[in-house]
Amino acid sequence: MRYWGKFIEIDGSYYDTPMGKSRLPNKAELADYLARGLMFNLEGNAALYEETIQNMLRDISIDPVGSILLDAINRTERKVRIIPLTSNEQAKMNIKPCANPVGTVSPRGNECVIWYEPWSRMLGAMTGLGTSPYQVLVHELHHSLRQVRGKWANLAPSPSIFSGFPHPEELFSVTIENMYLSSIKQPHRMLANYKEGTPLGNRTDRDWYKQYGEELEVWCRDLPDMTVQLERIYGIWNPIRVRRGVLDFVITL
């Protein structure tokens, strides 16, 4: 067991349970994964998993956007637990990295479990290609923040969202994910919508705010402490700062 702050817990012990062991790749599956450049040969080592995720959180915390996100989780005083997601659970059971509330959903917030694995994207992190395991972790950490704060949006997609996002929460997490990627100078990984591999291209933060301003206003009302911190960050793709500029302009009229 490892921790990042008081309330983010990293627990690789699932690998050592009967169910976890049964879902690790067999020799044939492992050979196939390795042939495709996927580092699932590292699965099953609980200590390595915990160390890897802790190191990733350390890297995320160095960035201003990542630091604000991690600090917001740890100030909420409800546990977020990060546990392994195996290759076979993804390939055979179609389980994606996800953040799930513990117990009955409460408006006061819930503890949260993130099912996550870094191995399928680790090569991309080293080569600069494809989706980074860091952006996936930031995405799920943001989902967990919304859950521990009791702010998960029980809303149907609005007309402005339906073509790119299955739910407003995915818009919120992709927005934070894109801000993080911009801040760490990886704009080529930024996304136009919820689907991996759909590059943002030349869409500016102003374009994003113009299309999704109504939904982002909900996010800002829900998380005013993060809003104040994020809107102060200059020099990155930042629709939260764009919103601040719009509000300031309206006030001066």
C-alpha cells in the first residue's frame, strides 16, 4: 500500500487475489501483447504497480493543473483508492479505466475506487505517440474528485454535447485532461471529444468555451475553489480562464 497525500491510496493487492490472478494474461496472450508493444508483462507485480502509480502521481503533482487537481481531492477528506485493471478485464470483459463511487451515491460525496492500468500506454508515454497513461489517470482522478465532492452531474447530454460526449461528466474530465496536456507541453495528445484518437487540432480554448460554456458554468459553480485556482493560470489552453475574461468583460459594461 502506498499513498499520495492523506486520502489517495494506491493498492495493488488485487493482483494477489484469486480473481486477480485468474485475469492475468496466459503465455499466448502475453506473447501477443508483447508483439504489439504492450507492456502487460509487468502485470501481476503489486509492489511495482504501487510504485509506478505513486511515481506517476509525483509527476502529475509537479504540473500546476495536476497539482490543483490532486490537492482538491486530498482536501475533500474522502478516500480515493487506485487499484489494478487487468489486460483481460479490458480485452474480454470490455472494462475501461473508470472511477466508481463506494456505496449508495450521496450528495455529500462518496469514497471512490479507480480501476486503472498504465501498462497498455506506457510505450506511448516514452515515445510521445498515442494516448498517454498520465492523461488517462488525470481523467479518472477528475471523475473521482466529482464523486468525493458529491457533484456528479445526473444530467442528460445537452444538444451542444451529444455529438462528442456521452455525458456531461466526460466533457468535464476531457476539459481538465486537455488543460493538463497543454500545461505539460503535449498539445498533440489533446482531444476534441470523448473518443481516444480524436485530436483537438486547431480548436482554441475560446472555441471550446463558446461551444460548451453552459456546461462549464455548471462545473465552475460546483467547484469554485478549483475554478479560482485554474482561472489564474496563464499561457496554456484554458477555457476556465476564458470564462473569467468573459465575466470580467460583462461586469465592466
